[in-house]
Amino acid sequence: MKHHFLHAFLWVSMSWLVNYAYSFHIGVPIHTIIRSSNVVATLVIGIAATTWIYMRLQPMYAAQATVLVAASP
């Protein structure tokens, strides 16, 4: 349960920081790309700050979601 709360804290922190980007008056498409990278950033911080080990497909799916959002028109 401790890991769940830590992961939730990381997710909320990243969401708050991404929403803070609006104060810099960036466009919605750029904000969407930054927002989609939240998943990847949470995985990286989770690996760096803890001893979490993700299944091989989880980081791949996170990266795929970021690439697909960045490539969408």
C-alpha cells in the first residue's frame, strides 16, 4: 500500500507541475505533449527514487502513448 501512495504522490506532483505550465502561456498542443509525457516522467522518477521494477511492456506503453500524442495532428 505504501508504494501505491508514493506512486499517487508522484502522479499528482507531476500533474501539478504540468498544469503550472499554463502560467507560461504556452499553446494547448504543446501542453498536451507535455501532459502526455507525465506518464513517462512518473515511470522514470519511480525507477530512480525507489526500487520499483516495471514489467518490460509498461515503459514501452508509456513511451508509445507519448509518441502517439506528440504525432497526432
